[in-house]
Amino acid sequence: MTAQQFSSLSDLEQVSAILEFGHLMGRNVEDDQRVFLYRIESFYVSATYSALNDQLTEITCFLDADQATPHFRKQLISINPAEREISDRQEW
């Protein structure tokens, strides 16, 4: 699946694709929201949920991990070292 194919899916299909193909790379929990960063093949997806009602509020697709918010860059290194080794070999 490419990022373009993912972006063309409906919201429900995107959630299904994340659950089926997504590899959790990082998470950020704040007072009002929880954001999860996933890798799906050659691209990244962030899923944002409201902390108040656990409702999905946004799904964003990134071609490069550096396009994600800066706090994810730190978490990519700290949460999953095995995945970091794979990612470090790719040109970011």
C-alpha cells in the first residue's frame, strides 16, 4: 500500500488499514489528546484521539518521519530501538 492509496481510503478503511498493517512507532499523551504514530510499509500515519471521549479526531499521513511533529522524532528513537535500526539505514 502506498501513501496515496491510504489517503484515498475512507476514514473507516484507514482505521482498518492501521490496525492490520500499522506498526506502532511512538505515542504522545497530553491533557486533551492522545496521538499515535504508526509505520505502514514506506510511510507514516498519525492517529489523534480525544482524551475526553476516546473519539478519533484526525488521521494524518506522512511520507517521512521528519514530517511528523518534533516530539515524535524523539519517541521514534526511544520507543522502538529495533525499528530505529531499520529506519536509520533509510535516507530520511
